[in-house]
Amino acid sequence: MCNYVEQEASHFIPSTTFYPSPLSLNALSWLAVAAAGSTLIATGVDVTDGRLDFREYYMNVTFAVRKRANCKGYKVGAVLVADNRIISTGYNGVPEGMTNCLDGGCDRCNQPERFQSGMGYDVCICVHAEENALLSAARFGIRVGNSEMYTTVRPCFSCMKEMHQAGIMAVYFHREWIHPDPGLQSQYRALENRFPGGVKRVDIADPDDPDWVYPKKPAPLAKSP
């Protein structure tokens, strides 16, 4: 069974309190199997005998969605859940019909030495996974209010405010992410505190190669004096 972490007020201070998820799943989705491998779930539960709880189930689906990501930076997958049903998915990449990021379509991603993680998103052409999940739902007339967002990485500032504005109730993420400017922690905390169901980390093993999912960026260029 997975554990999930109740995040404290500041996302810059990781919580050490773990809570067992109380829910269990009636049937295992083939997407979760694909995300975890053949017969083993990320936590080592044999799918022929054990069942995933819902938190782990949905997070495994985000791992499968992530495999479609097209970005030179982090590969991210997201899943929107309402009434215990998946209503939309999203992964990060350029807008529809444009040159893919992996093919050189994003100037920001082509110059990673110019931007720290979390900086320069206003000039990045890539659409984040959480944004794509929200936009796909809107495109097909699916209501997202009171739903939950599952994502493979803690959301950035922009995604947090967009999810709050869309009425998302709770956010579950897998990998921690910290904005490089510690002076902005109070602003991020203000957003985080607006989610009635909280912002929680789902603690399960990641089945994919971290060098592919989270490639290391070169050191940013030193600023001229």
C-alpha cells in the first residue's frame, strides 16, 4: 500500500508524517499495469494477489500518461479525478500543431543554461501537464470543479493558481519541487492553503529511468557585472 504525506504550510519544509491510505481498488487498470511494468506494481505488490489503493492507482496512471511527454526538461503526467473517476489527462509539451520541444520547438528548453528551474515560464512555449489536463476537460465540456489533480511533480506557481481558479479541491503529487527563490515561499503557501483537500505527496516508487524523466540541467550562465 502507498503512503501519502500531509504537506505542512510551507512547501519548502518537507513533512515527515506519513498516513496510510485507507482506500482499496476493486479492479486494476491496464494503464496502471503498463506504468508499473508487467506483474509488479511500483511498491512491489503482486497484481495477481494484491490491490492498489486509489492514491497509488491514480499516481501509477500519471506515470503512464507521462510517457507521452514531449519536453527536453522534466517529463510530467497529470490526471484529473472526479467522483473516483478519471475525467481528463495531460502531459507536458508544445501546443497542438507546433514543432515539438524534442525537435527544437521551444526556445526556453533549447537554452537551459539561461533559466533556472521554475524561471522563465512566461517565455516557454510548452504547456504543462496540469494545464493540459484542465484545457482538455474544457475543450470537451467536462466540469472540473471539486475534482482532484494527480501529477508526477509538485505543480509550479502558474499551475497552482490555475487549478485553484478552476475549483480543484485537492492536489496529489509524486516528486517534490522547490522554487529557486526562497523569498517566494509565502506566496506559494498562500496558494497552497486555498485547496480544501490540501496538497499531498504520494510516496511510491517511480518505475521509470530518472535520467530520462528528470534530466539534469547545465548550470545557469553567470550574470554580467
